[in-house]
Amino acid sequence: MSSKFLTFSGNFRKTFALPEGHRVQWFPGHMQKGIAQLLARLRSIDCVLEIHDARIPFSGRTPLFKDMMKMKAHVLLLNKCDLADLSRKPDIVKKLQGEGVDKVLFTNLTAANSKIIKHQLFPLVVEAIHSKPRYNRETAEDYEMAVIGVPNVGKSTFINYVRRSHTTIKKKSLRVGAVAGVTKVLSGKIRANFNPPVFLMDTPGILTPQVSDLEEGMKLALCGCFPDHVVGEDLIADYMLFWFNKNSDFRYVEHFGLPEPTDNVKVLLNHVAKENQLVKRIKSPDSREHQFFPDYVAAATLVLKQFREGGLGPVLLEDF
């Protein structure tokens, strides 16, 4: 946080609102299909491995996942922890356990070598499985695990990592991307480990059909769990600005070279567009001459990229 503006007292918004006609919702057909397929295969699953973004450990976790916790062993992997402010890590774990999560791990799946995955995950999974009845799989010697979570939190990255690290089988990697919605179908069984023998299946990212809380939806959008165009790049950047100001955290000012904090996203985007020469050319319908304007969408895309890659530093977007 920039110390220069610690005592700054601007007239900032107290609540965040979207323009009339806008809403935060994205539930394409492959999500509904993925839910149906997952429920159909639930009997053969020993453990649910839920992967979520460590910057929003409580927000956006689909109610379906919470219902599955009651029936199956459940391990929550909070990914992208390098981008999260974990100064309140014990409080995060305590609250999650109070919600019924069996085990919680923090990791960064983009790191070259994740020791947490290599040495802690599978023993933790087995421990969680044996803490609950396995019902029709009581005599099975292997363990089956479903990898679930909202879009763009690292599920396919995780599967590719464990397949490279824990097996010797060469198979085509699952496609990954920095945008939501890359995985659209349930995968078949994939061997993830030999000792203990663990198989898993990847699932499409699944969101709740109706996001009832606006700020929860905007936190998901800010972390890239929706395609940006669904909400609008400038509106997501506006929520980022609102969140920083609400928390009296003005690090964005120094990072983007603003003279002072602002509550107007157009001031931020105009400055970023000017500094990075982001302009769009529009032909006037009257004079037929081209006019040049700041490209707010390109500027907002740059701002969001900086935030999501940690350029503004670690954050925890939750309220306790």
C-alpha cells in the first residue's frame, strides 16, 4: 500500500452498482451438462478435490460443491496463493473448516516445483477419504477423485502437473488458458499417482446459475472466472477501483502513475490509455474524417492484466 495516501479522505462510493440493464451471470450449456455428468458418476468418486482462487476463498464457490461435501471427502486447494494476501491465513482456514471443508491447502500451480502437491496432497486425500464411509467402494484398493471448481482457477493446470510429476505415462496434456471456460466436457479416468493409486477426472468449470450477490459476482469477474466481455472490461476495472478505495488501499495510484486517488474509473482508464498510447480511430458520420479517442476497453484490459498477474501486489478480496 502506498504510504503517501494513507490519510487521504476522498468522497468515495460506499456501495458498488452496475448500470441499469447489466448483470453478472454466465451459465452456458456445457456447465449444466457437466453438472449432470458429475452427479451421474458421483457413486464411483471417493473424494472431491475443489480448486479455488486464494484471493476469494469464500466467494463464488458453487452451492453444489458444498452439498457434495456432506457426502464425500472434500479437500480444498486454494490456488494462486502467490497473488493472495495470506496475512490472515489462520482465519481463512478456521472459517472454511467451520463451513465443513475437511482439508485446506494453499498452492501456486504455475510454480516450477510445487512441493505441497508433490509431498502433501495425496496423503491428505487418502486421510480425508478414510475419515468418511466409502459405501460401495469400501473394498476398492484405488482411490477416485473428481476435480471441481469455478472456471479459470487452475483445474486443468493441476491435472497436467500431477500427471507429469507422479506418472511415467506420456499423454497429451489438457488444454489450459488464462480465460474462463477452456474445459467444456468431463474427462475420463486419469492416473494421477501410483503410490497411493489415485485416479481423477477433470470437470468443466461450474458456476451457480444465478449470482445473487453483486459483489460476489464482481469478485469472480475481477479474478477472471467469467469471460471479461460478459460483464464488461471497464465495469470490472471499475469494481477493482471501488474495492481499493473502499479498503483505503491506494497502491494503484503509484502503480499507474496517477496524481492522486480517484473514484472515477474514466479518470484511471483515460490516464492508462494516454500513457500507453491506446487509442481508437472512429470516422465521423458528418465530416467523414477520422477522430481519435482513448480506447477504454484496451486500457481496462491492461489494468485487469496488471491486477491478475500480481502487478498491484497480493490481495484478499474477502470481508471477515
